[in-house]
Amino acid sequence: MRKRFILDPFWVIFGLFALQALLWWFFMPQVPTIFGAASRYRGDSALLRFLLLWMALLAGVSIGKMAGVTWQKRTNNQSDHLSTGWVKFLSSFAAYTLLISLAGELVYVREIIANPALIREAFDAGTLALVGEQVNEVRIVGFSSLNNLFIIPSAIYAMIMFHPDMGPVAVKKARFRLILIGTISVLHALIFAARMFPVYFVLIVFAAYLLVMPNSHRLTWRNILKTVGFMGAIIWVGELLRGGLWYATNYGVGVFSAETQRHVIDLFVQGYFAADFNNALVLLDHNSSYQFFSTTMLGEFLSGFDSYTLIHGWTSAFGTVNVLGLWWYDWGLWAYGLSLIVGALLGVAYKVAEKASGRISLVTLCFVIAYPGIWSLTRINYFFLTIFVIPVAFIAVAGILVSLLRLRQAGFTGRNVVMGGDNSEGPPSHAGVG
């Protein structure tokens, strides 16, 4: 199997959006069977708009991939070596961002550290979601969001760990820190009912593996199923401690009983996967707000935006929405252009990263942290939220610093300086880096 096809944003978006629509078509009931779920929404104009926006997004990806091929042809002369100095720089960058991320996490969980009894109270109440609600009420906007930086060290350490030219010391250090990040992300998910953190982590590690491993390493369906199964297990346990625990507590049944498991299944369909598509249809069937930024991170920082949950016909207690619905709500007819642009950027990023595969560079780093967002388009506006914007801002600053340092080292003598590639001082050493 061509091992990088699963990284292709065209096939990921096509497959996930189609699967979500099919789940809605076959399993979303006319009348909800769980509390807070909305009725199945039907609107021909909404379905047509979704289809057109979906086609625009896929067309954008295709255009971007063609542009990426052109970019590849113009940069075929770039070296593919692995610089010892470059790896050390990235390792330091990963360590600093990991520390900042941990500091942000400590700010985020300070209420729990001060009062650990909140976790016991949440168990007694029947849902760990209460813990997440509690910490969100007292979060410090900006500082708490720094915990999103964990995706940068996750990507860097994963690329170092999987790269065949890395020495044993570097691999061992990267593996240890990757396990640390993964453990923290799982604990974050279980305690705060925030299931997506470990899902992002797994997708990042998976993308890093596919990009840096040699083409001779074949991707098998077994590896794909193991990855998907692990993510599914995390999501299932997270919801079991959230909605499942609530159901078991309030209806007097066991957490692991068949009845509770059935309720969790209904939650996934009517509250999340199919519901995200259903919620999008509600938005797509109404006039747009043309607020442009209400569903982005600015919607959290600034006031004055009207929430899409206030529109006529919105009845769901579950607020996640397929991104096409969010774009329509914020951008209206401009959403078609936005879909083209976002798709084109993803297509270019994929082709450029594919060209740079086997290298540990800022190019591959940017695509690896963008990869979870391609999967998340079914439910959130990932590329306009802090989970992506803050890490990209840090990478951009790092890229600027690297370029300035290399220009200084080159002495402005006219040497070719390639950001995120090799040491411009001469042939790099790449044997057993570590």
C-alpha cells in the first residue's frame, strides 16, 4: 500500500465527510432518544449548500496539490541531509515549547490542584464533565491556552524517534518525552472529559511516522486499524466517564452494563458524529451572520458576536458542528472562497511535506501539526482556533530566527540559505545524530 495516501487531505476529507453524512442518513433518528439531542433535520437547500462547499474544499485541495508539484520542481536542488546542529535546535525548541505547554497546563488545572475534591464530587454527580466546566470557568484566556503547544514537541520528538538516521541516545530521549506527553494528554482527557487531546497526539505521531520513515517501510492495514482502534478506545473511555457515568449514576445501572454502553453509542451518533452533520444542516439552512470570526478563537476573546446556537431552529445541546456549517454561518457566500483557499493551503502543505519527507524540517513540522485538523474539520473550526494558531505562531517565530541566524552565519556572502533544511556552513553530519 502506498503509505502516504492516508496523509492526503483530499482522501481524508472525502472519506470522513462522506462517512459522517452516511451516519446521519442511516442512524440519525427522526425523534432523538437521548436528552439534549436534536431531531433529524431535513432541508434540501442545506444539503445542496453542504455538497457545493464540500466540492469547493476538495477542489481547493486538488489545486493546492498541483501548485505543490510546481513548487517541488523549482526546489529539486535542495539538499535532503540531516544536520546535527539543526536537530539540536529543533530538540531545544521542542523542550522549550514543552515547558511552556506544561506551564499553561498548570495554569489551566490550578483549580483542581487547589481543590482535588472536585474530582470526587464529579464522580459522585455522575460525570467528569463537571471538572472540565469548573476549570473552564476560571481559566485565564491566553495563558491557559498555552497548553495547546504540546502538539509541537509531540511532532518533533516523534520525527526524531522514527527517523532512521537518529542515534540511540536521541531516540531514547525523544521516546521518553513522547511517552510523557502522551500520558499527560490521556490524563487531561480522562479528568477533564476532553477526549480530543490524545486523539491529536496519536494523529501527530502517526503522521510523523509516515513522513520520516523511508518509502521501503510499507503501511499495512493492520497498522491503520491499530491506530484507529487506539483513538477509538480513548474516545470511548472518555465518553464512558462523561455521559456513560452520568447515565449509570442516574438510572442505577452499572457503568459497564450493556444498557450504559448502548447509551454511549447513542451519544456518539445523536450527540457527536451524526449530530455534527445535523447541526451543520441547521446552520446551512439559515441566513449567514457575516460576522466572519465568531466561530474562531476571536469569538472567545472578543465580545459582541451572536452565537449560532441562538438561531431559529437550533435545539441541540451539543454544540460541535461540521466546519462547512460554521463557515457558512460566519462567511455566507464568501464561504465558497474560504473553502477553496483552506483546501488549497492544505493541498500545498501536503505536497511540500511529501517532497520533504525523510527530513526533519519546519515544512514537515507544520504539516504534521496540521494533520489532526484535517480530521477535526468534521466537528470544529480547527485551523482558526488556539489549538492550531498558537503553535503555528511559535513555529513562524522560530523560522524567522533560524533564517536570521543563518544569514548572519553566512556573512551575507550570497550562499543559498534554506529554512528548515541544512547547515549552510558546509556538508552536514547526519550519521548517528544524538
